[in-house]
Amino acid sequence: MRLPVSEQGSTRARRGRDEAYREIISVFTVCYELCQQKLRRARGKRGGVLLKALLDEIERQLADAGVPDPRTDAELLAGHRLDASRGRVQVLVALGEDLSDDDTRAIRALAEQRAERVPLQHLTGRAPFRGIELSVGPGVFTPRPETEMVTQFAIDALQAVPTAEPLAVDLCTGSGAIALAIANELPTARVWAVEKDPQAHAWATRNVAELGDGRVTLLCGDLRELDPAHAQSEAADAPITQALAPLRGRVHVVVSNPPYVPSGAIPREPEVREHDPELALYSGEDGLDLIRVISRAARGLIAPGGLLVLEHAEGQGADIRALLTRDGWRAAATHRDLTGRDRATVAHA
């Protein structure tokens, strides 16, 4: 429907005023920042090293060290020191921000460690994952972007469950990334997370306390105790077996990003090779030892029609589908990540 001429003019006038207000606010913001910068200089709090120049220097340093995205890492390291988002750092660069001597030294020290291929997340202590920020550091596997896609399979399946409180179990939870992402995105879901490594469990405990909102139950234990092939006399009394006993046959989704690197393989990235815990990487000669355990253990937890979701390496999909089928899982299917590599296999009970 076409507006009368008078109303069209009124609408244009309002839009014009809105745009003018936005421009005034933008100009005011820039002026305010410049005034603040001049005040800092007048007080002698800045040493005169331009943030832009420092970032350019660090970008070259990290590029020479083979860091995949040196500018991004430089900005994130600066933001960590300055308590600013990456976007805020970019604004400060545009405003010609200069740095104190202390900030300059601290950012350069962080850059030195990053150039030695210490993981960025270990230096900042934080790892973003599907809208949440996890605490991470030495002793725990750093969550990867590709695991976000794996998590989506679990979330989609839980959303389709016709019950008010769907149940999920995250095996080999590490930092708690998958479990906490599910709890964050599905407020009615109840999630159990299991981790064997005491160091990783400590990080997960911290993250669950900060982000779990009482809907994630964290357990420390060995998955082999849930495996029917494990000695029954040992498994029956295991704390993890007792803790998960009420869930047997009731879980709608079992999801895992387990260790899957073959024992003889050497990861290419120094961040992985030198800093991720070996317990979170390696799993027997073909990399599938723990996936075999998970396949059998999950059978005892899963509800009829429930879904098993497994992350794995490229080239492992066919073997995983075969072992899942042997264990009684149905409709096993392998899915690729955004780079076109096989990344996850799912199967139904």
C-alpha cells in the first residue's frame, strides 16, 4: 500500500532525524575518546608507543613464527592485556591510541610466548565456544571450532525429543565445552559430563560452576568402567557406574569428542603436539580404542531411538560406521565439517 504524500514526507523526516542523531552520537563518541586520550597523555600515563605500531610489529613476529592468523592473535593478545574486546582494540587503533610502558612490555611478553606456539587460549585463559567462554589452560584440551558442528548434531536431536526435559551425556568432556553448550542453548535439558583426567576435570569443575546453572552434573571416572566388556566385579562398584545407573536406558543423546589420534601419529600443529594433554589425543594404534569403549558403554545408557554422536579424524568414518553397526547401532552416517573433511559419525539405537 502506498502512503499518502504527507505521510511519506513525515516518514522521510523521521528517518532523516534518526540518521542525524546517530551521526551526532558517533561524532560525540569519537570526540570523547580523543579527549580521554589527551587526558591520559597529560597525566603521563602513556609512554608514546602507538597501539597500531605495536600490533603491526607483533603481526610480523607471529607471521614469521608460522601462526595461522597473526593479526587476529595480535589484537586478541592486546585486548587481553587492555581488558578490551577485539572490536574495541580496532577502535583504539583507529583513534591513534598509545600505550603505557607497562602495557607495551606485557603485550610483547605475551607475543613472545605466542611466537613459541603456546596456544592463544592458554595465554588469555579463555576459549570461546558456541556463545560461551570457557576457562582453559595447561592440562586440558582446547576446544576447537569444528567441535561446534559436532555439538549441533546433539542439540538438534535433543530439540526433537518429545519430552520436557531431554537427557544428554557428554563423555570425555574435557573443559566441559559440549555439555555446557547444550545446557546454554537448551535450558530444559539435563546434562551429565564425564572426564577421566584429574587436571581436565579441574578445569571442567570451574567451568560448570561458572556456566552450568545447576543443569550439568560433572563426574570424574574412567569410561571403561561403563563398558560391558570390563570385568563386571570391578565395574559394578565403580563410582561412575553407580552415578549413571539411574540413567540406563533413558538418555536421549550420548555425545563425545574422544581421543582419536593413532598412537604413532604426530600432530602437525605445535599447539596440539606440545600443549594438548596426551590423554586427550591418543587412543591406540588406529586411534579408535576409546571409541570402541564408548560404542559399547553408550548402548547401556541410550534410550530406544536415541542418538550417539562421535567426533573423529578424517579417514576414520568407515571404520567407525562398521564397529557401530557390529555393536547394534542403526543407520550410522558420517558427516563432513565446513572444510569438507569427515568430522562426525552419528548412529541411532
